[in-house]
Amino acid sequence: MDQQGSVCDGVMLLRGLEAAAHWLEQHVGEVNALNVFPVPDGDTGTNMHLTLGAAVKDVQPLPSAAAVADQVYRKALMGARGNSGVILSQIIRGFAEGIDGKAQLDGPGLAEAFRRAAERAYKAVMKPTEGTILTVARVAGEDAVAAAAADAGYTQVLAAAVAGANRAVAETPNQLKQLRDAGVVDAGGKGLAIVLEGLLKQARGETIERPVGSAAVEVAFDIDEIHSEDDFGYCTTFLLEGSDIPFEDVRAMIANMGQSVVVVGDETLVKAHVHTERPGDVLNYAIGFGALTGIEIANMDKQRAAIKDTGLVSTESSRAPKESTAALGGGTRGAVVEDEEVAPIGIVAVAPGQGFVDIFQSLNVGNVITGGQTMNPSTKDLVEAISQLPQREVIVLPNNSNILMASRQAQELVDKTVRIIPSKTVPQGMVAMLAFNYTEDLEDNVAAMTKALGNVRTLEITTAVRDATVDDKAVRSGQTIGLLDGTLVEAGDDRDAVIDAMLERVDMDRYEVVTIYYGATTDEAQAQVLADRITERYSHLDTVEVQSGDQPFYDFIISAE
Amino acid sequence: MSVAVVVDSTADIPQAMRDEYAISVVPLSIIFGNETFQDGVDMTSDQFYQRLTESNVHPSSSQPSPGAFAEVYERLAQNHAGIISIHISGKLSGTVRSAAQAQELVPNIPIRVIDSGSVSMGFGFLGLEAAKLARAGHTLDDIATQIERMVPNIRLWAVLDTLKYLERGGRIGRTRAFLGTLLNVKPMIQIKEEVLPAEQVRTHKKAIARMVDLASAEGPYEHLAVLHSAAEPLATELANQLGSLHPRDQIVTAQLTGVIGVHGGPGVLGVTGIKKA
């Protein structure tokens, strides 16, 4: 930028975006807290921060604004996580397209870039909703265009965009009932406003540092150096974020809970690695001190067996944590089935735990990405998983509504014929996979698998991570909550009562098979007790099956099909 | 003099139809330990499945010898102008090769040996069609041409209770894709020359629904049959549900013969048909 702040070149643009990423990082907790639903799922602030962080990482500081924006948007598309991250990446893409080759951005140039950014945002979603990040992007663009028409320079236009964004954010509760009910503003919109604010602060000469202690890279360690030949049980890693974490106590406690223990960090952020037979116990202990992210649980016994059987290394968990984004965001991949003859169409699935990974692999899913709840894989993770398969035709099972957009983005970035089955839960992905027909072509399979999604009901049992009001029902943090096909329908202090009420909501007479997938926070014995209760109550059922899902946070994921 | 029709015992043509159309059947063998039985001759399907569930010995099967075919061909040569001999897929059994060798041993009559690429009534219907054409006075070449044209129109899907028998019998082929599934599922297969994996279902009710869907998508059919191994009530249910695809009273119910039971095990349920050209 020049002395008067009237134009911005490539280097300045990059410094501005880096500042924006740092500013967003400082506000991740604030944005996450705006989530309306009290479920421990991929948080908006975390996803947007990881997306923007990936977008500015290793960008060459070229003099041309267009050359920098071009690099940034490509990285943003690949680094996008969660639906909010994907929309942010499309905003960045539109911004880059709006620069249209210009080496320097003046007021009108910036305004045009913002206008195009908003256009891209609206195109990114199938049914645009007002009162979201889309509205914030649009109002920011409109105000920028108005300021530019009044001869404002770069910084003044940016200031107008920030003012517009903040005004739009404040308006979101008037546009969306669920925000009004919850008494919050839209999280994605707020995230975007913070990004623009970061850009403006840098343009005005303020320095924004990365928040102390919160960068995962600063508490990273090399898992390869920790692992040894005689590893057993579950390799468990996670990040714990809080305010007054008794670090030494936590380290001592976790050290007593398993082998190969490494715990680093401070009172605000702890990164832990432990080999344990009971990963759920470790997570249950840690969650008492704050919020958990980047949870990865890998069954080392199974991995070793897989390596022995196939000669393939079954996951990349040993290398993923080297990168802070991977450590935070998941992205573990399973063994690639190199058997084109057996499966002429390749399948990629996202699964939130080792148990689900094993089941999908046993159903010949070629590549399973560990992720889902709390750790949405990036577009890049999906692109790589699709690319690794030997098949030219690939079907993706996202198994989570917050991974759908990243899957669609990956579809556009790979040079293969990719179809996405819009599975919103893991059981939906499971029935879709059972319906996969080895003798049918891609289109027939997509039709049959998509149709199969309607044959299953998904009951998810977890714990509320915040107080919330959903559909006039007050939910307190710590209560058991039940989601039916992704919608929160029950909450209460007694888990059994919540499960029973959930089952009552399902017309069980229509279903024959119930499968209970128990998570890392519970165990097989508890699942069996539940299975026995269901068998007794619904005697018409053909099968009531108990399986290990190993999913974090969700005690049980139950399917009725 | 008319053309004679020969099939092997895996065609599963019900006895009444075989008698009506004078179709000759060459049996394969079922071997339980030291005992050998002629499939469908000295061991009926019912006896086989009874024994399969009671015996610890896993049975095996073997194709008829060229001599067994030659004997039948010689007998038919006495009062027929030609023989059409239709058999189980050459990728699943050596039967069709035994028949081809027998053809050379019996040079005094024209014989056409046809690999159906299928099993059970999938090619049993070809035997019936050939017999009808023979009765109408068609020549051997004409009958063979028409039957060969029907081969690509055969469809066969089946759901197995387990892959155990296919694996033991070495016929697992590409259905190895279904091995090791951690969920409690039933594999559904398609037979097209070999055993192909189709999809997986969790209950017989769903298996029936899916087979009706798959069969309907390929219909209409000249002939349709439901197949089963010791699972007649399920076969009846399947036939009832296929009623909208094909006249219910024309859907044949066939129990899989012991030789197929050796590889499919008990509890197999299937549907097969000849698509209308």
C-alpha cells in the first residue's frame, strides 16, 4: 500500500490476509460459541480459521495483487473445511476473480473484488439463505461499491466494507428465527466480518500477532519419533483448549493412563498423545478442562495386521500430525484397495472413528478418511483420497452434512468422474454402501445408493457442549441430547430416558435391523445392555447388532433399517 | 426324426416338465467323503440338504465323464436326427467340456453343445425352449441358432446365507469382494458366466425386495423362475411379489439341485429369467 492507503499491491495484500488469519485465530472461540446447536460438531470458527490459514500458508509474496490472490484462492479451495470454510474459500475465489489481473488494487478495484466475492458466495450454495455469511458478504460488497463511487481509496473502501459487514452481522438475528431464538448472531457472518476487520487493521498499520500459545504448530511433536514396534491399543491424539488448564496435573494424569505419553502445552492449549486400551477414558478426563479438537484415534493392533496382510500402510496418522492443520482437522486415510477388478468404481467415505473405518473397509470402500464430527476433512483430504484410488469413476460418501460442500468442491478439482451421495450420517453411508452393486454402472449405482439413504433412520446420542434453546426446548450444557437424522429432538439428564424417547419417535414397526455403534466415550457392555433392552421392547426385529464405531463424543450412533 | 434335448442335472428342470418334453438329463456327482451319489438320481435335493445340515463332512461335486455323455448320446442317436446338449457355465464347471469330448466319441449323429453361461433354470428354460422347437419340427442348426441367441438374455440373481460354501468349493471368484464384511449381511450375487458380486442386504425381506427391483428393471421376461435351496416359503413369497412382473401361475419354482447346493449352501434364494428379445 502506498503512503496514503489509496492502493494495495501483492505483498501488502498477502500481509493483510495473514493479519486477517491471525485476527480470526484470536476470535475462534468467540465464533465457535455462536453455534446455535449444542452438538460437538465441526465448529464454524475453527473451520474458517483453518481454511484461511491454509490459504495464506507458503504463498509467494509477489508484487502483483492478482498473482498473490491467484495463489491464495487455489490454496483456499484445497484447504477448505466444513461448509463455512467452503463458502469462505468461494468468497476468496470470487475476490481473486474480481481483481481480474490487476497488479494494484485501488478503491474501485477492491470494491469490484468484494462484489464478485459475494456473487461467488451465493453461487456456492444451492438454496441461498439471508441472515448468513452470504448476506454479510453481499452487504460488505454493496457498501464497498458505494464508497468507491464516492472516490474512496483502498483503505476507505475496506473500512466501508467492514462497517457494512458488521451492520449485516448485527441484522442476522432479525433474518433467521433460529438465531433470534438462540440470542446469537450468525457465526459464519461474524467470521467473515472478523476477516475483513483483520485486513483493515493491517491496512491501517496495526500489527496483529498470532495469539500466544494457541497455534497448534507450537505444541506439535513428531509422532513418528514416539511410536515403536510394540505399540498396542489405540493411538490417541487430541488438542485441549481452555483457560485455566492445570497443565502439570493433566500431564501427570494422562501419563498414568497409557504408554508412549507425550503431553505438551500450557494452561490455554494442551496437545496430548497416548497409547491406551481405553481412549474414551482419556477423552472423558480431558474434556473436563475445556474443549477438545483434532481428536484422532487409531487402532494400532488393526493397523499392524493390515500392514502385515496387504503390505500397505493403513493410515497416515503417523504423518498427519506433523502439519498443524492436519493435526487439528483430521484427515487420516485408510488402506487403498488396489483391486480395480473387484470394484470397477472406487468409493471414498468419511468416518468418525476407527470402528467405522474398519467396517467401511470391510465393505470394500477403497479409501476411508477419518473425520466427521469435530474434525471435518479439508477439500484437499478429499481430493487426495479420490486421486489415490486406481478407478476413474469414484463415489464419495461424506456421511455428514458439514462435509457435503467440501465433497462437491473436491469433485470439481479432480480429473475423475466423481459422484457424491448426500449421506448426512454414518448409518446412511452404511446402507448406501450395502446398496452398491458391483455389476451396475456408475449412474445406476448413484441412483440406487441415493435411494437407499431413505431406508435408514439415524439416532445419535451425545452430550450438549453448550446451553442452547432449540425449537423452544431449553438444553443445558452437559445434558444428554438425541439427534434424529441430524435434527436435535430430545434432551435430558438421563441417557436411557433420552434413548427411549428417541426410539418412540421412530416407527419401529417399519424396521427390521437395529445396529448400535458404540463410541469412544462408552463401551461394548453398555451397548449390549441397550441392545438387550431394544430386543425385548421391539420383539419383531430381525437383528439387533452391536458394533464398535470408536466415534468421539457420541456415546451411541444407532441405525434402524 | 426329431432333435433330442440333453441338459445336465444342474438345470433344475422340474420332473413334470422333463417328462412332458422328453428332456434327457445327465447327472453330475455329489461326493460325501467316500460315498458318491448321482445328482438327482440316487440323491434328491431334499435328501441332499438334509444330509448337508446333518453331516460334518463337507461334500464336493464332480462333472459327468465324457463316457457318461457318450452313453446318452449313443442311445439318443438311435431314433433322433440330431442332439442339442445345453449346460452349466463352463466357467463354473467342466461339464460342458465333457459334453464336447463326448461329441467326438459319437460321430454318427450331429450334436451341438452349448455353454449357457448360467446355472439352474437360467438354462433349464433354454432346454424347454429347445424341446418346444424340436417338437415343432425345427432343424438342429435352427434350434441351436435360436438357443444361442437367448444365452445373452438370461438373468440370474441370488442371495446367499453365507459365502462359506462358495469359498470352500473354490468358486468364490470376484465375490471375494464380499469376504470379511464386519456387518451381519447377506451377499447378493449375479451369475453371468461366473459368480459376480452384486450388493449386500441385511434381511431376507430386503433381499426379496431388491431382487424384485433388479429383475423388474430388466424385464419383461419370456420365462421366470424362483430358485431356492431348502427355503421354499421364501421362494413362494418372492414368486408372489414377482406377480406384477410376470403371470404368477407361470412362475416356476425350482429347488437348487445338490451340486449347486454344494457351492451355495442352504438358504439360497434366487430369481432367474429369459428376457424378451
